[in-house]
Amino acid sequence: MKKIFRLLPFALLGLTFAACNDDDDNNTPIPEPEELRVLTFEDADYKGTDNGNKGFSDWSSLIDDPQYGGSLLYPSTEEWLYNWNDENNTFLASELTNNYGDYQFWGGGHAVSNYTDTDLANGDFNHQLAVYAAGGHNGSKNFCIQNGHVEEGDTYSKLPSIYFTDDTARIIDHMWVMNTTYVVNAIVNGDGQSPAFGDEDYLKAIAIGIGADGQETGRCEIMLAEGTDYLKEWTKWDLSSLGEVVKIEFNIEGTKKNDYGLTTPAYFAYDDVAVRF
């Protein structure tokens, strides 16, 4: 079986820590948006024409079944790379990183989901698309699951990302994040690769802004778990300090590692991505 990448987002029940590093030494104020457009992953909000390049006319068609080993995220042939786009709305898009060269989700990427599960007995890779909640942000049906981690110094592997298909740099204002069942089980109970978290452990998500010139615009971090506490509700992650970007890459860092890198599942759920227009 292929190695499955691991990731988490984190908001503590009574504590959320987020930090952003801005490369602008002049601290230039970011203008207020004239309009906020939101990527909701809800079928009622779909404005595209051919999602996934398979003729899909909604978001739900991109939800794989089963969660692990399904034909969308783990195709039997290399005829297509799982992808989605929010055409005619935010213009955000994403696709699998294809880090293993086999067009499979275990190499990292973003997958649309509607799976929910609060039973930690189901906290394994077979339930990798389940959010640890009753639904998406504000009780919505659909959301997105990120899977992927790249170790520092790895110049070959690609980070999962969201990007603008029209190559226009814009400010991504915020998104809402939540833990997955797979991740919470690893934190609370441990799994075959990683023991349960102790008081000194942590897990955090990192957003890396990429500008129109291909250079990094800044970084934002949000803690996904600190000690034995972890994200227990959908939490807003402010990304506006990254400034105008054409792409945001995501990575996960944590204390649970072995000789091959991070051992905590590198997953988190996100929803309602707001873009300034």
C-alpha cells in the first residue's frame, strides 16, 4: 500500500492561534474589497460548465465512493488527474499534485467531500474524507479535504494548492477549517504510525502565498493541535495578509515524525473560501 500523506487544521476549543508573516516592510494597508465571492462547494452555488474535465455539472459529482480506493481519486488508468474549478465565481481551482506520478490521491491534493463522522472508531485511512463534525461550515453539505505534506528540503515534491485559473492576482480573504476524523483519532488515540499526542506536541497548517511574479508573498499559520487539545469546530483562518496572490500552497508541520517525515495524518477540511473582487 502506498504511503498516505497526513495533514490537520486546528482551532482549540477556547484558543485559536494564527500568525502571518508579511514580506511588506512598509505595512501597506490592504484595501477593503468591493465584493467578496465565496467558494462554497454547494451544488446550488455551482456556476461552472465542465467541472473535473469530465462533464460534471455540480460539485457532488466529484465526491468519491468509497473514500479510499474509489475510481475518481484512485483511477485505474492515467487518463485524467482529479481536479476541480470554481468557474464564473471565484475562479479558484485545484488538482492532485501527482507526486508519485500515478495520478492518485495518496500523492497529495484537494478532494470534494460530504462525509461526516464523529466516531473515532472510524478514524483510519478508509474514512479519509470524513470531517469530524456534523457537516460543513454553517451546516452546509459539501466541503473540501486537503491531503499532503512536504518535508523541508524536498525540492522535488509539490505542495497541494489552490490557484486562479485566469492568472489574475487577488486577495484570498479567508477560509474556514476543521479537523478530519482520521486526524483526531491520531491525536487522541494514536495509530499504527504515530502515538497519541502529549503535552509538548503540536500540529499546524501553513499557507504560502505566491504572487504573479512567482515569488512568495508571505506565510500564514494556524495551529491544528497543541498538546492534547485540537480543533473541535469550524474556525476562520484569515489569509488576507498574504496580499494579492495567484496561488496559495499549503503544508503541515508537527512534532510527530520518523526518519521519513511527519507521521500524523496530513489532512484537514476547509470550506467557504472568500475571495476579494
